[in-house]
Amino acid sequence: MTEDKIIKRVKKEKKTVRNVTNLTPQSVPADRGNYVMTYNNKVTNAISTSFGKRKSNVQYDPISKQGRITKITASGKIELYLNNFNSLVSGLNVPTKKLLEMCIIKLAGQNNYKETANLNTLIELPLKEYMELCELKDIKEARKQIMLSLNTLYELSFDADEHINGEQIPLFRTRLCDTIGAIKNSVIIYNFSDVIASYLNQSYPMLFDTGAFKYKSNSYLFYRMMQSHYNMNKDKKNENLLRVETLLEASELPSYEDLPKNQGQVSLRIIQPFEKALDAIEAITWEYAGTNGKPLTKEQMEGMYGKNGYRVFSKLNIKFTLINLKQLL
């Protein structure tokens, strides 16, 4: 399928975009603090939760030297590929995911929403702005990490399918970008491919708190997932509920399978760091919850620290409130 046909297919199937928050780039409140418009879609959501420190869900092909992760969503399957998987120094780490998110925000800000032709795909992100958002001080280390991230993003590609009228239709197979980005005159240069830019520009609009970029590691991953989840499920019963195991899968915490099988290790290396990462997010309140957000039972509270603690813990929900967004809307 040619790129022109792909863009036309995306345009045809996305005629009516489900604007779950009743927002468009033109209707965003002027006084919105750290919130900016961005895109919410299954491809970038899959990328933001993949190829972290957890390697157990990565299929590695020693011939092509490619890592692959398969994600199953309600609307289809996504397969993410990372070339030179074992050679990349840091893989698709949190700084790389932050950089991609910043580039997507820039893309949203410089194009008219829903347009698919003649998009401005060239992103120019001042290095100073990147460092301020991430609260970084060492410019030498920042440059080093950015170059690693730009190289990683170039090695990333994907297949994505959509379920339309009960039929599984290949939407596209593409890289995020056609060339490796660079830093020129203290400006980060990145160029989205035409296909991905067209797809992104028709994704669901979302208000995103750029204060997220100051958070480290799992705190950033959790906060981003909460914002995306809330946007996609606004006014539903689960709008502020996320399963613990869903957050763990997106995290850089060790998997249960990789730990010595004793409860002390589970608490020390998974439960405590998990709670610490949530506590570090100043923009939310959170608590454990049971089914449909109900308060925990005595058995659940005690079970977290019992013989089957991890199983009990992973099946709990996190009930959260996005404090600043609630005030804004």
C-alpha cells in the first residue's frame, strides 16, 4: 500500500474523531497553566509503555537483530520493532519517551487539527526548552542523552491494525521518522514521516500536563498513562481507575518472575518503589481500590503482605485524581 493510499485510508476511517473531552485545539482554555494540546492514540500509547527495562515480553531475532513487542488493543494489534536491539545503549528509555512526547506536542501546535495534506512535519525544539521541562542542569549529559534518543527513535518502526466494521485492516507499516534527528545551533531537529504525522494529526485531542517531564522514571510513566487513560475514558466508570498490573507492565520495575520468590523481595523491590513513584507525582492524589473503585476489604489489605502478596497486589486498582486537570475543566 502506497503512502498516498495509506493517508487516504486514515482520512476515510477517521472522519468522525471521538473527541472524548469535547476539546479541540481551538477550544482549549487560554489560561491553562502547564497544559498543552497533544494527541492520544494507540500507537504512541503502545510506544510509551514498551521496551523499558523489562525484557521478558520482548521477542528477539538474532538474525535481524531486532526486538519485537506485540500489543493487543480493543481496536486491533500493534507490533513494535526496535532494530539493533542489543546494540542500543539505553533502549527506549524514559528520556527517549519524553523527547518523543515533546515532539508530538510541537507537531500538534504547528498544524491545523485533522488536516492530512501539507503538514509541517519538521520539529524544532530548543535545547534550553527541553532542559527546562526536564529540570536538567548538565548540558553535556543532556546532549549525549538526546543523541542516543534520536538514534533510538530512528530504529523504531511498527505495524498497526485497526478493526473497522469487524474487519482487521492493516493501517500502515512505517518508521516514526525517515532520517535520524540532530542538534543544530542548540536546537533539536526531528522530522516525522508524512504517514505518522497524518495519523497523529487525526488522533484524539488531549490536554497534557507538561509538568510531567520533570518527573523521573516510573513517576513519569505512571502520570502519562493516567492522563491518557482519563482522556480516553472520560465520563466512564473507570475514568480514574487503573489496574496495578497495567501500571507495572509499563514501568521500569523488575518483573515478579525475575525476583527471588519471597515476600520480602516483592515488597522491597516492587511494592515500595511503586508506591514511592506514585507519591512523587504532586499533580495527583491516589489510593488503592478494589473492583469498580470500591474500598479495599480487610482481606485485600492483609493479603498484600501475605504469602500470595504479589498476586493480591497486582489485581488491585489505583484510584487517582488529576488535581490540576480537574480544576481546569
